[in-house]
Amino acid sequence: MRRREFLAALAALPARALADSILVHEHVLVDFIGADKITTGRYDAGEVFRAAKPKLEEVAALGCRRLQECTPNFLGRDPALLKRLSEAVGIDIWTNTGLYGARNHVFLPEYAKRETADQLARRWIEEWRKGVDGVKPRFIKIGVNRAPLHELDRKLIRAAALCSRETGLTIASHTGDGGAALEQVEVVVEAKVAASRFVWVHAQSEKDHAIHEKVARLGTWVEFDGISPRSKEWHVECVRFMAGKGLLSRTLISQDAGWYHVGEPGGGNYRGYGYVYTDFLPALEENWRGQLMRENPAQAFGKG
Ligand SMILES: [Zn+2]
């Protein structure tokens, strides 16, 4: 694109847009039925497509170029659906590999209990190599419960570290609390993976800023997601705290918004992805916005 065209395209964006931005943690579809009952037959992909498309178009118009879909396998991950949406809307939608142990392991398939960390890592590396429904997972998403880490959760983070070591993919881990974050970083580093390949998902649930600082200083990413009108004040405080400590360069933000709720009439309440642009970023210093929505996500997960 020539510079003049580029500037015209920029000018055409609505107020509050942030061109070229990345949402690191959102959802298009989630099914909380449990690993023993889940099937793609539980929803109509056409209906989900129709529900999700306008929400994605809204955020594309706000300058989003990539949305990372964080629904793990056995919780409704559907790469074929994401691919269709991506093509229809014109933004990258990334899917993931990994398994989710949070909520006391009800979303883990039986094999995850039997197999070793190494065997689980092999499965995820295979998904990365061959793709899932023709789509290559671009990050690892796992979930663990609170500290002290259950043996199954330790296995998941260990498998994620082994997978990351081989593929270079970044690990985003739904984490129960700050203690669980610290334990996971230990496992990651022990496996000779850089701490910067680890993202502490849901760091906003930890109320002790000293732990945010401690984990960030280990070189990881601290992700304050779940941004919504209800949580705005706390999220602003978290980001300001990190900036005050010189740790904005280790901070990620996102909304954990969406999604089509399988099993609810019409997919239930589908929260859009625009709030971070229209309301949250304007509450922060202007020169932080690009770092939070462009530089940091690209550094944490890759440029794509
Ligand atoms: Zn999520």
C-alpha cells in the first residue's frame, strides 16, 4: 500500500480505533459440558458463524488485525469455524493446542490422566506440525488450578514447556492464583524454556500487586484479561501499577470476551470485543496504547 493510501485507510477508521492491534485472549465459542460429553454436534456451526461475524466485524473496524481464540480442545475449540470467520471478516484468528486442567480437571480427556508429560507434548507438537482441520495452532493454551499445583496440573505445564521448547510456541496458562503462576514459571525454566515464553493468564484474579511484580520480574508476561465495564477500575489500577514499576513491557491486556455459549438458546449473551478500544484504552496514557495492543502481543506470541 502506498503511503497516501495507507493514510487514507487510517483516516477512515472510526474514532478510538487502533490500527494493527492484537487481542491476545478472546473466545468465539465455548462449551462447558465436560470432556466426557463434548461433541461438535452440540451446536450448529452456521448459527455460531452468524452470531460471531458482526462482533468480529466491529472489532476489525476498530483496527484489530489478529484475535487469539483461547478456547482449548475439549472446551469447544473449532478451528474450521474460526477459519471461515477469519476469511469472511479479514482478520487473523489464531487457535491453540494444549489441554485445560482448571475447574478440577473436568475438561481433561481420559488419556491426559494416563499419559506422561512427554506423550502429551508429542500430541501437541503433532497438532502444530500437521494442523487441526487444516489450521496450524499458533500458541499453547493450558489451564491449571490453584497452588499448590495438583500433579495433573504440573504435568500439563511440563508438557506445555516441552512443546514450547520444540515448537517455539508461547504458553498461555489459565492460572488459579499467584502461587500457581510462580510454580509454573519454575517448571518452565527447569525445562530450559525462557520465562518470556510463559503468559500468566487471569493475573487480575490475584489481588496482591507484589506477586504481579515478582512474576513479571522473572521475565514472564502478566496478562490482565477479563476487561469489562464492571472491572474497569481494577484493570486500570493493575496496568498503572505495572507501568509505575517500569514493567509495562511485560504487561498484556485483553477482555476474555465473547462468546457463543453452547447449550443456551441462541448462544446466550455474546459479549462483543470493542470495549477495550472504546472505553478502556482511552482511560490510559496515549503512548501506552500501541505498546499494550501491538508491540507486547507481537513480542509475546510472535508477529504472525
Ligand atoms: Zn478465556
